[in-house]
Amino acid sequence: MKKSKSSFSPELYGGKRPAYRLVYETFRDAVRKGQLSAGQIVPSSRELAKRYGVARITITQAYEQLIAEGYLETRRGAGTFVSKAVPETFFRVEGVAAERREPWRNFEDSRYFEQPPFLSGCSELDRFPMELWLKLYSKQLRGSPYSLNTYRHGDGGFLGLREAIAGHLSTQRGVRCDADQILVLNGSQPGIELVARALIKLGDRVAVENPSYRGIVDSFRLNGAEVCSVPVDGQGMQVERLKAFRRSPRVVVATPARQFPIGSAMPVGRQAALLEWARKNDVWILEDDYDSEFRFRGKPLPAMQGNTDYERILYLGTFTRSMFPDLRIGYLVVPKNVYPDFLALWKTGAMNPSVALQATLADFIRECHYQRHIRKMRLLYAKRCKWLAQRVEELLGDWIEVGLTDGGLHFVGYYKREVDVRRLAEEGRKRGYIFMSISSYGPDLVERDGMMFGFSSFDEGRMEEGLKVLREVLDGM
């Protein structure tokens, strides 16, 4: 078969699945449906990563899996091709000839990689020092071949990274811990799941903020907990509401540095009240240090864990929001007396990220690249936040009141009028935008609803377009 240069570029839809998994599934399905022919060349990993602004490791992981399963094959000096050994039955779909086309010709409009305004939580990948990161990663691959050929990567994660995290948390967040208290995780969600598995028995109560990150609620409920909601205000969780519970919860989940999604910070007085109540009732606290790096006025608030000697605090953090989501490296700081129990569960949960990535991140932190990146992005995000808040007031002031804008990757704009939030979200989706209301984060009805305005990964032009569409949708209600 004559070789031709491929322009194959998939359109990926996948919610919160890892990007490499979406690339893998798209190629696999394209081969099975005959959209890619046996012997056809596919783009290089470098080309795809550069074209669509993802880490090259994302593409290479997908390609490696496809090669291992026999969908693709490499030819030295020529590139990567669809395998000629793939059975012809893979080129049929229910007996109907597959459409012969290049299915990723519209990839530039992909709803996965081309993040739509006003999606929250995505970093500005164009400003990440990717060449430096890849250089550090390449050094690990070349210099540590043993790490690629073993399943023994250390209890709790790569020791060098745990030491780097401990040093970073001590100097930047005031957390008191050492490397032997840290568990390295595939992001923050596995940490929530680990806490639920370690502490919850059927029927135990867990108190969460309302509104709150949905993954917290789901993880504890799936592990048998009764989830109780606690309202939040401009100072975070309303601790006084905890005292009204007839039966104390086993765990309280709090985001004192920056509440998600409201954005409020819990002052030290309220933190002290929470700690006092927890101590009296023998309650565990899971401190989710969400978005603490990006505070635009003053220094980031110190972690609650470092301001007390109370031993029942678990501290959860992640690098995915401050670096890039597909990194998927987080961590959990655990008190020494229960660390062995958590470690035993950690070992059974496949929670350890690639050791090469862990070692790369350790170097990135130790060589101060991480802190330099945070300082640079803090300035950029502050500028974008200020611009967007001003434009919301100018264009949508009769509909929306801007909330807290002192940090994070989004702010909330509160509705001044009654809004059908489901219709708002649907009309936005039809037009290619994310108009997400905080009421969707439950777990119960919120006292005041509003829309999340993510600004971190959008320039002024794209945000301006989104605001005009939002105005059109609101006026049509």
C-alpha cells in the first residue's frame, strides 16, 4: 500500500478521563471502523503534542498502548503506522462499510483539548515551561533505566518526591510533616477515596461544605457514609452549624485556604473553632488545600494543619491545577500513628504515578522551577481575573453580581434575577460554552446561586466572545 502523509486528528469527548486514554480510544476505534487503513502513517507524537498543546508524554503513552495491542507498529526511520496485521474484520462496523475519511480534520474545534469558556480549573498550558519539563523527564528516562524495569517504586511513592513535597509544604504552606508521612497519588481524587476507605464504616457520617466538589460527596457515599452538608459563607464553612448535629460526623471535609466553588477563605478564628469542636468530638478533619497557590492579594494563607497540634488532620494537595491536569500527581499527608494503615490501603489501590514522572517533578521542585512558575502564573491569573470581573460588571451588571476575586482559577458571579440554570447550561453547551452554576455542586440546595467564571486558560478575546454569548442567552430567557 502506498504510504501517504497523515492528517488524522481525532475529535475527543471524554469528560474527566485521562487525555492519553482518550487518544488511545480514538485511534483504536478509528482502526476498527476503517477510518485508518492498514499501513497508513499516523502523525508523530511530537507533532500532535505541539499542535494541540498537550504534553508529549500524553501522546506517547497512547501510542505505546496501541502498539502493545497490535493496532499500530513502528518502523525505524520511517515513523508509526497502522499495523498490517490488524484483522480485516476490524474495518467493518456491523456489516456496513465504514466511512473513509480523516476523522480528526475538525480537531481544532475539539471540546476536549480546546477548552471552552468559562470552564474552571484548567491551567494556561502555553505558559508552562514544557521544554524544560521534557528535558528533566528525558534525563530521568536516560539516567535511571532501573526505575523503568521494576514494580518496586518505594512505599508511599518515590522517596525523592516525598522529600521535595515535604520541603515545599514546610516553606510555602507551613505544614508540619516529613517524607514518611506523605503518600503520593494519581491526583487528589484518589486521596479522597483513600480517606473514605481508611476511616469510614457503613453508616458513619461525613460533613462536607455546601456547595462542594462532587467527587468528595460521591466517594464517601460509595463507601457507605451518610453525607451531611454544612453551608458556607464569606468565611468558609459555617462551623456553628456543626454543633447542631445530634450525632457527630466521623470526618469533616474543609477547604480553609480557598473554598470550592465560592472562593472564601476561613479566618484563623473560625479555624480555631473548627479545631476545638473536632477535638471535643474526636472528629477527623480532611483539609483539602484547594487552589492555595493562587492568592492575588497578600501571601497565601498558611495551612490549618501547621497551626495546631491536633493529630486527626489529613492534608490533601495536588499539582495538577498549578501545572497541568494530565500530570495527575497529588499527595496526602497522614499522621504518623495511622500512616501504616493508610499505606496498606495505598498499596492495594494502584495509586502510585509513574516513577519517572515523580522523579521529574522532584527535580522541578528542588531546582525552584515550580515556585518560579507559580509566581509567573499568579501574576497572569490576577490580570485575567481583574479584566473578566470588570467586563462582567460592564456587560452583565443587571444580571450578575461579581463575588470574590482575590484568588483561584475562577470566581462566582451571583444571579440578581431568577435564572433557569439547566436551560442556561444547555444553551451554552449548544453554542460551545460552559455556563456552569454552583448549584450543580450540591449536595443540597444552595442559599444563593451563581455562575462560575473560569479565566485561567482563556485570553481576553475568547472571554469577550463568551460574555456576549452569555448576554444573548440570558436576555432570551
